[in-house]
Amino acid sequence: MKIIKRGKKSEERVYRVTCDDCGTVFEFKRAEAEYVSDQRDGDALTVKCPLCKRKVWTAAN
């Protein structure tokens, strides 16, 4: 078997988000977030903002 392009495992993926409440921009790994399944709007990840502790949502894809 030959690897053409090396990828990342899903738990290693890093997400960058902006908190809607305080404007903090931060990154987190998928393993640090809570996975939320939603058939209507699509699956999401939630994590608390490190500054204001408000819940921030982002798409899980």
C-alpha cells in the first residue's frame, strides 16, 4: 500500500471558531468538544469559550 497524501485522524483535526459573545478567536481539537447529532441542521460540535465560558457551536464536518 502506498500513501499518496497523508491525512489527519478525525480526533486530531483542529477547528478555529469565534465566540459570538466576546469575540475571542480560539482553536480546539475534536476530542475536546462535545458532539451533537442533529438530523435537521447537521451534526455539530460544541465547546466552551475559554474567556467567557459561553457555549460555541460549529459544524462537525
